[in-house]
Amino acid sequence: MYIGFHKDNSEEINVKIIFFNMLNFSYLANQFVAALLYLFLGVYNSAIYCLGLLLTPLLVYYFNYKRKYLLSKVFILVYYNVIIFVSSCYFSHPYLSYYYIPVIIGSAIVFNSKELKYLLLIIFLSFSLLILENTSLSRYLPRFYQDVTYEKTTFIVLVTHINFIVGLVFMYAYYMHLKLKRLIKLNKTLKDAKIKLKNQTSDYFLFSEASSNFLKSPIYVFNTFIGKIEQGINENKSYDELKPYFSVIKKSIDEEEKFINNMFDYNKIILTTPQKKSSNLTEIITKNLETFKKNKPDFEYDIDDQEINLKIDSDLLSKIVTVIVENAYYYNKKSVKLLKIIYIADKNNLTINFTDNGIGINETYRENIFKPYIRINSIENVQGTGIGLLKAKKMAELIDAQIILAESSDSGTTFQLIINTNDKKDEN
């Protein structure tokens, strides 16, 4: 039933292809049943006639396979009309005319709005042949056989009609099933799009509010210290006396620049489409740790040596690890900054524990650490805009994961990256 079905077709087109193939198969099965009945009743020439007609649906399947969908539809539906007409005239049985009804119904389903002229053509052809059957013309057509009684013909027509009707009901039910599945899928897609839009809108509102608050600080600094500089100039103060004011302004400008860069980074993350490929998590994390350690001799790490292979965006994973490593290092007063990485796997998830030996996170900030512009702690010589963990959280969502604060005390902090491993395990 999936002959001619292609993934690059629209869902609607593929549903109609399946229905059309089923209609074609129903005709094929009907002719085969009729052939068997004629053989059973000893009407061999009619059996041969029915078997010969089986070549046509096979030709239709070939057209569909070559993706010549319009040719396939027009050909088979014109053919149905002609065969119904010929069979009705040759066999002199009026009940065969009822086959025009499913042909017209099938035509209305398989043709789309752009193919209306072909639908009208089939309907016109069906009614024209039906009228022609009931004219005197039909009596001049030669009879295909003379060795079968009317009763035998009636029996065969009745059986094939029932067979065709049952097939048509089944096809229609299956067609509606496919349409329902399509609607459910479209509805899910729409819901996902709404959720994504809602999340993005929420992100922008969050940024707008946080940005408004963040920008107030440098503006206040500029106004305050520029005023002090102006006052110092009026009082003929030296550059060395005014230098601290310039330093404060420069620091504020640097923070402003970091803020703008982080804002652009976060917007890029929101619009990122994950590129999943088979990756070795231990290799990715270790490479990240080694890169960081090159310029930080007081940084040490201890990583679980088990090999974990998942289909994941390695770039996003690496950026998440970078955020965690930087927080573990900069918020640490120990002479040796240590980070331990442990894997915990279960049926549906892989949990990666990142445990440092830092100062811990002040209880006041724990509920808000994933909000923008929230500094984990106030610690000397640590600068930042407080957006790192927010970016990590958003990137985690993109790789079907979540990052949480599992534990924190004055002896260290544990962040957990919980990755959904359903359909992600490397099959190789």
C-alpha cells in the first residue's frame, strides 16, 4: 500500500497515495475473486478475461513507483469507467453499472483542488457511459460469451459487489484513520510550536526586565562619576587624582560590553537547531577540561573513565560543560580547584554529576541561580553578568536534558546534567 510513498512528499499527498493504492488493490482483488468464481463455475473465457484485467492495476503501481501520480490517477479512473461500460454491455448485466458510484467517490477523494478539471472529466465520463449503456447502442455490441446463465452471472456479480463494498468500507475507514493520525500529528506540531513560542516570548520578557535593571547600574555610574570628574576639572585636580573615577567608568563599560555580548549569545542559543551525531561523552568532556586546565595550573579534575556513546549535539554539550567548569573554578578559594565528574545511568536517563570543592552557593541565591544576571556569590576578583547558568539551562533543553543544582554546602557544590537517553544510544 506504500508504493509511491515518499518522505519528501507532504503528509496529505502520502495519505491520498495510500488510499489510491488501496482502491487499486481492491479492484485487483475483486477481479481475482471474480476469476476464481468463473473458474469454479466452468466459465473459462470469462475467467481469462478477468485475469487479463489484472495487468492494469500492476501498471498503475508502476506509475506510482515512478512518482507519476497524476498519470496514474487519470489512467486507472478512465480505465475503470471503460471496463465497467464494456463489461456491462458484454455481459448484459445491469448491476455492473453500480460500479460507477465507487469510481466517482474514489475520484473525489484522490484528486486535489488543483486537479478539479480531471475530477470533472471522470464524472462526465462516468455519466456519459452510464447513459450510453441504456441506449440502443449497447445491443449492437457483440456478446463476450454465451455459455453462462443469467443466474450464474447474477451470483458472481453479487459476490464481487459485496467484496468490493466491504473493501470500500475498509478503505474509507482506513483513510479516515490516516486523516485522524495526520490531524493528531499536526495538532501536536502546533502545540509544540505554541510551547516554543511561549518559551521564547517568556525568555524575551525575562531579558527585557532583567536588562532594564542591569542597565540602570552603568547609567548611574556614568552620571555619578562624570559629575565627579567635571567637578575635579573645575577644581583643577590632577589626572592622578581623577584616575580612579576613569577606572570605575571603564569597568562599567566593560561590564556593559559583556552584557551585550551575552545577550546576543543567548538569542543565538534560542534559535539554535541541535545537530545530533554519535559522540563519546567522556572524550568531549575530557577535551573541554584539558583545554581549560592549560592556562589554569591550580585546576584539577577527576572524571569517570567509563565510555558513554550518545547521539547528541557535541558543541552544545561542550558549552554546557564550559559554564559548569568556569563556575567551579572562579567561585573557589582553595589553592587547588578540584572538579569530579561521575556518570549515573538508568533506563531512561544519563545523569552527569559535576562536584567541585568550592565555597558553595549562598542559600539566598539557590532558587534564582538560573535567572539572568544573578551572581552565584559575591567573591573578590570574580566578574560576570550572571547569565552563564541561564545559557547552560537553555542549551540543556535543546539537547533534551536538564541541569539542576543537586547539592551545595561550604565544602562544595554538585550540579547535575540529566540527559534523556531514549532513542539516543549509539547503535554502533
